[in-house]
Amino acid sequence: MRLILTFSFILFLSLTSFDVSAEVWTSLQSWNEEMEEKYSEWIKTSFSDDIFSHPNSSYYGIKTDCADALLVARLIFSFEHKLPFSFKNVDGQIVTEKTNEFNYAPIEKRLVLFANSLADQVSVQNLASENSYYIHPSDIRAGDFYLVRWTNSEGKTNHHAYLIKSILATGDFELLSSTTPKAVRTLSTRLGMPVQFFSASPFGFKRYKERQNSLNLQEDKTQLQWLKLGENEFYGRVKEMLRTEDDNYQKNFDRRFFNLCRSLELRFEVVFAASKRIAEKNGQCLSSSEFDEFSTPSRDHNLKREFERIINGWKTLVFKKVDHNLLSEHSLGLDYLIGKDNSEEGKIALDNRCRVNFISETGEQFSMGLRSFYQRLKAGLISSDPNQSIKVRYGLSKEMRRCN
């Protein structure tokens, strides 16, 4: 009888694909400078903004916030290349791929479980103080971090974390980031310099501190010496060190419009997801946690700032009669955006940058010009409330839904 039970238990393990070993994966290689460079190249060429949100992705369904998204990128590369992975969590404990926390699950499920646990174990402050080190600005590469803490106009302390996806020829960055609360989402992409400027240690441009490599990590705190120069001079020095070609007004406005148009696309993803969730609940109002996940006050505030960067920048060039190299079509579109030109040609020129496209709950398709959306946004007609209809979210209806 005992032999039969033993055989049955072994058969059960094989049929359910459980692995009696505790680790999430078995590391077979070691970190060294060559592997760090491969990681940097992987971030640049293979780590996409929809790696967690596209249904065909192997990592679809992983929930991230701004801090752990950076850590999950490192985790995935370590997993795919059978490398060790470790970090110090907010409780001061070293966590590695050898953790036995998930040995109750089939081995093929452990990576996602591990990744989804990271948001509760790491913060931007923790990344900055315990899991990264300063590098010289000239040494910044894909895979490095930009970590920042700042105080907003209401006196509230905020943190954010960017992953450097690539360095543009102008010395600017392609930056990826998630946000709070933790959710399955497409990562935001920004071209240029980070929006917020760090003011003190341990924040700034940093590199992941891998505790299980053979490298002698050399920290360089030149960045901290540059802080006294102020934001514009600081970023200017970084760009100058990294650029391989000159910047100009055309490239600058192209980056600004990319950021604006991409932010509008991602906003609709969130708005549509909220509408879909309400439909799944047969029209019931969202729970408080769902409200936090699908509301868009920060996105809408940042959109307003993206519009203002474009508008104020163009007004400065126009009113000061600054020579620039913008294409005539782009100049015409900008004139239409600020109301200097109201022609159909100006409208079409701006539309060629992008339009605000969305679909209502009934499948009706809408397309709104950038100027029209900005006017609604500035007038307070764009709703951040995820319980409202899509038309209300875009300022096309004032029929507000009441939710307790």
C-alpha cells in the first residue's frame, strides 16, 4: 500500500507539472560586463511598451506601478537568460529567484506570480537608496533609471521612475514608465528629458545594483555636483555629452507632438477599459479600487501640460520672431492650434499630426481635433471620472452619472 501511495504521488506531480524545487528558475550563468551590455541592448531592441498589456505577449497580465516596472524588466531578462536576480526589498531583505514563496504553483506560473509580488516589495525610494548606484552622465545607456522625488504645488511629495529605453541622436531619451495604482497597462513612452527634476541624493540617473555579479561597481556622483547649475543647464550638459547630432526646432516639436499624441492614445486605453469593466458589472458603479485604477486626473493634468509646452513654445518663437526650420505645414498647424490661423488648411495641417480618436459604448466612432480637445480640457469639460460615459469623458455630453 505504501509503495502504491508513493507512486501515485509521483504521478500526480508529473501530471500537474509541479516542480518540487523551490526556486522560480534555476540560474546557469553569471552577470558580467558583457551580460550587462546584452541587457542594455535587449531593453533597446526587445522590451516593448505593451509587453504587459498585449494578449500575445508571453508576459501579458503582469501588473506594474512605476517602481516595480523597472525591476520586472530586469527580472524578465534574468529569467530568459537563466541569470541570477536579486534586490533588497522595503523590509531590508534580499529577495532572489531562489525564493520558495511560489513553490505551491506549477513552475511555468511562478514567474508571473513573482513579478506581480514586486509592487508590494519595492518603491522608488527603495530603488534609489538600496538597488541602484550613480553613474557618470556620459555613461548613461539603455536599461538605466531616472528616479525622482518632488513636492507638488499642494505640498504633497511625489515619486516617479523612468526606464531609459534608448538614447536619441540628439542626446534626449526615449523613456518608459508605469504609474500607480498597480495594474496591467501599456507603459507610457516619452521622448526628451524627464518632466520632473531631481534635487538631491539618492535620486537621479542611476544603474541597477546587481549583487550577484563579478563586477567592481564604481559609483560616480558627478550628477550631484551639477545640481547647483539648475534644471536647464543640468539637462543641457547631459544632452551635450550623449548627442551624436545637433538638435533643432523641428526635432524638438516632433518630440513634443509624439508625447502628446501617444498620451492621448494611452488615455483612451484606460477610458475604454473602464467602460468595459462597467459593462462586465452590468452597469454597476466601479469599486473604490477600480475607480483608482481607471480614473485619469494625473493623465489629464499631464496632457494639459503637454499642450501648454507646445503652445507656449510656439508662441515664444512667433512673438519673438525667432528663425526656425519647421516645415511650413507644421508651422501652419501650430498657428491653427494657438488660434492665429483659422483656415481649413491650418486645421488639416494640425490633423496630420494626430487626432483624438475614440469609440463610445455603443460602438459609435468619434474623431476630435487637437484644438477642440484642448479647448474642452481647458474649460474643465473633460472628465477624469471613470464611472462616466465615454462621451462625458471627452466633453461631448454633460449627462453625469451619480455614484456613491
